[in-house]
Amino acid sequence: MAAFLYQEALMSGYKVPEQVAIVGFDGSAKSRELGITTIRQDINTICNVCCSNLLSMIHKSKIYDASQTIPVSLIKRKTT
């Protein structure tokens, strides 16, 4: 989505990042190619927490932290 928005902003005459900042959230190859700032999510940790909680639910065990916060990191590039 950020790649599409970036290309549309440029075609519409907007100056990125002077007039509009764009931040994606997946860190895709396209975002790296275009230089789009993104948020990196720790997919391994997200999967581990989800699987652990799911197994606890299947085994009717208590889920100790049902609302765990998993930090993200900002990868700053030319769109911010």
C-alpha cells in the first residue's frame, strides 16, 4: 500500500517527504527498492506468542499474558 501511495503522491506532484511523509509496515522488497520508511515487525516472536497461546487454549491451560506487546522498530529511509 505504501509503495502505491508513494508512486501516486509523486505522480500528483507532491514532494515526499517535504509535503507528505509515508511509512509502510511490512518492510517488503518493493519498499526497500523505493526507499520507503517502514516498521519492522518481529514475525518470529509474533508466531511464537500466538502458537504458545493457542497450545495453552487447546490444553485448557491458563494464558499468562494474553495481551503481550511485541516491540517494532522503525527503518528510516527517504520518505520521512
